[in-house]
Amino acid sequence: MFRELVKDDEIMRYISGKGLTSKQAEDKFNAILEINATPHLGYFKVISLDRQLFLGDCKLVSYKKDPSVFEIGYLLKKRFWGQGIGTKICESMLAMASRINAQKDIVGIIDPDNAASRALLVKFGFESFFLGVEDDVPTEKLILKRT
């Protein structure tokens, strides 16, 4: 499931610029397994409850540049874009973050060209605080201040 999701160039355009190779996907999956060892945080499958379909994945993790902040993220198969699923994912991830620590700020990191992702985060109160290049990738960071 994971490999099929992350090999797609169109899906990964705003994440890594293009789909991952088999080796990159394996390395990413192993990194996810390490992150998922952290209690209450990690990467999660997004499943349609009514049809039991794999839709994509999402994450709530400690932000690697500042562990006092959460980071959320989401990735959906193309056929599920534009159906309000991103809104449901954000609602769930923000609710989970509140249960874990309602005072922690939350960061979302996007490609600056991903207008849909920006609109989704802004809808939940996130504000842009960084626009530039990070790790050789165009990057915009938005934050939801909760303190």
C-alpha cells in the first residue's frame, strides 16, 4: 500500500518533487516504523470506514527542528482529492494533538505551489511563518499557535 502511494509522481509532486524509488520508499517506510515507536504519535493509515478502502496516510509527529512543536501531514491517493477527506484528516489530527497536549503549537509543511494544502491549513487557523528553500526543496511552513 505504502509503496504504491509514494511511487506516484503526481501524488508526490508536492512532497518530494517526484515519486520515490523502491529504495527511497523502503528507507522512508523504515523511518516511519522508527517514528511510530513513539507513544501516541506517528504515521497512520487513512481508511474509508464504509468501504474499507486505503485512502492514504497522515501523521502527527514531533517536529524534527523543534520537538516542543507537533507536525501534521497528510497524503491521499489522487482519486480521493477534492472530496473533503483532507478536512476530516486535519480535524482528526488536531483533535489527537489536543488530547496529547493542548498547549503545543502545530506546524504543517507544504510545497508553496500546493494551494489546496495551504487553503486546508489556513481553514484551521494556521498562518505562514516561513517561505523559502529547505533541504534543496521549495518549502512553506505554517503554524497553528496554541499557546
